Amino acid sequence: MGGAESGVGAAVLAKVKGFDVFLSDKGQIKQEYADTLRKWDIPFEEGQHTEELILSADEVVKSPGIPGTVPMVQKVREKGIRVVSEIEFASRYDAAKKICITGSNGKTTTTSLIYHVLKNAGLNVGLGGNIGQSYAYQVATEHFDYYVLEISSFQLDDIYDFRPDIAIITNITPDHLDRYDHKMENYVAAKFKITQNLTSEDCFIFDSDDSITVGHLSKIVLRCKMLPFSQKKEVEQGAFLKDDKIVLRYDKEETDIFLQELALGGRHNVYNSMAAALAAKATGISNQVIRNSLATFQPIEHRLEPVLSIKDVLYINDSKATNVDSAWYALECQKKPVVWIVGGTDKGNDYSVLNDLVKEKVKGIVCLGVDNAKIHAAFGGIVSRMEDATSAKEAVRKAAAMADAGDVVLLSPCCASFDLFKNYEDRGEQFKAAVRSL
């Protein structure tokens, strides 16, 4: 069920493994995915779910974008047909070592950092999950010794036996609560499913400064090696901040990495670098390769990505910031006055946690969304200049008019993109095109 990256990847793997496969998507399937299905001779339908075909399945692989509340999914479950996620299905046919990263924020950067370190170490490694090419498609068509997988809570919802060798939770803050009955504990439990099958041979890397993560540790049984990272306290095993350096402690060895060596700035990226360094240590990679990799990493598109400086105003694309915590980090690391472009599809956001940062850093706000009432209510009393826009071009034009030399225009939307854009990438691309057209 679902005919995009995840569903098509699972269908190809099922075909390769000799299953009788059928793919169904309630919406329209993109041309590239339809072409892939035809190439592999996989029957499919779009624009509908044919009940008799779906309910004749032995097993259903459900794409992460489809909520469990969809009537067809409920009918499948009622009939007793097992519903699994793509990563659960793919892992049955994969003997590679898996480093798996989840979390509310920082998971794409951390995943990409770890992949960069492993590539630099000369390992045969694939990158997948919620980033890049489908994990299932790679299991069907490639042979890797290692995988670095970014995994969303939606991908974890339908796992049973899936087991990483190294599991990482970067942090947990409110996000996607609309998919979890607006209950934080349901969302936290989904994230922690990444640890459910860990053994004493495996590692769990986590942020010990994150109260939600730490609060949940006592509720689960973990037999694995625990590797916390912290910017607030020293840890016996793991990583911590001491003066101007990261101290790594793994087994009986201690290593220092100076903050000025890191390619990525900002407090949030110190956490990401700690998690990546620990994963690399647990994989057996040398200190020299870890240091060099953290120093040479290139920033990710749509994540605090500098676009252009025009008339001494720097434009930054942080379109991937789809929740309050991501926007908090983006604002926190700005050193210059900010004109902030914010808005989109609200996911039950509590904007009050941003008040102090907005008072301190933000001189003007451009609301980029169909319904901006909640943002006006949250910040109207704090920021004197607020304007509305319904396109990236209009938002950039209005932000440029508010900005003076030495300022930053920051697109860090805090919200999902689906009111005006296809996805956060589309929003980021349109923002960058609008900046260039200035």
C-alpha cells in the first residue's frame, strides 16, 4: 500500500524474492515510480484501493505516509492480515550491519554525518530509510556490508523483528502528534521501538540532556551497551563537552575533538557530531578518520543551508525545520538580527517556547501559509513588523524589504509544507529560486 519511494522499493524486493506482488495507491503515482513498477513487471493500481485484491494478501507492506486510521488499513487488520513497514520487510533479507537513527530533530544531519565517516573509512556502506533511496530497493539491487538508515516514527510503527546493531535517538520533542492521537506518550513509544530488539551485542546512543528520552529509559528493558552524549555533564562511557572540546570515552580509550575543528556550527550540531562520533567508534573506525570526517562534512540541503548574500543580507534555507524545536535551534544559532519566514500547516505547535528567542533575535516576521492566525497571535505582541505571504516569491520579497545590511533572512517554517507546497524540499527549492531572482 503506497506507490512512492518506500512502497515501490518494497514491491521490487518482494518481486526479487519471488512473491506474488500487487501495489495499490489511493492517489496518483508519480511517473518515475510507475516506470519502475512497469520495468519490474509489477501489477499496480492508482486512484483507488480494490478491496478484494488487498484483502486476499498474506501480508501488507504499508508505506509510512499512510496513517493506520485509513479505512482500508483497518479492514486489513480486522481480517487478521499482518501489516508491516518497509524496513521490517527489507531487514528479513539483509545481513548487513545497521546503524539506525531516529529522533524529532537532527536525524538527517546525524545520518549523513555517520555515512560520511563510514565512507571515509573505506567501508562498503549504503544510505537509506527516510533519506535517499528506499532501503528495500537497495536490499533488492545492491550488496552493502553496512547501512546507515534514517528512520521516522511512522516507519517504526509497524516493526516487529527489525533490529539495528547501533540504535540512535537524537532527541524527542513534540512532533507529528496528529498521527498519535495528540498524545505525547504514544509518539515517544513509537520512537523507542527502535530499541525493542537490541541485544547485549548492540549499542544504544542517546542524548542524556533530553529529559523526555531519559524519562523513558526506566520504562524499557535495555540489555545493550548504553552510550549517552551530553553537553551538561561528564559521562563514564559516551561523549561529553569539556571546555572547547568533545571528549569521547569508548571502552577504555579517551579521545578529544576540538569544537573549532567541526564543519558544522551551532549547539545542536555539537549533539549531532557527538552521536556520529560515538557510532563511528562503536563501528571500530579510527580517531583520525572520525576527526577528518567531522571537519570536512558539507551542510545538508534545506537544513540551515546558506543560499546567497545580497546587499550584505544572508539568506538561509532551513525548510526542513517542520517543528518548533527545529526552529528553536535555527534561531538560537543566529548571531545577527533575523527576519524570520515562518508558517505552513500547523501540527499542534506550542509557539510559546520560542518567545524569548524571538524577543532577542527577530526584528520582523513574514508568515508563509494559508492560515497564519496562530502565528500572529503568538508573536504579534513581540515583533512590531509582521506580514503575510502565500508564495515563496512574495515571502522573500517582503523579507528583503524588512532586512537591513548585516541581517539574516531565515526560512525556518516550524510547520509542515502541505498547504502551499508539495513537501519541504519543494518549499526550500522555491525559496532558493526566489532569493536568486532578487
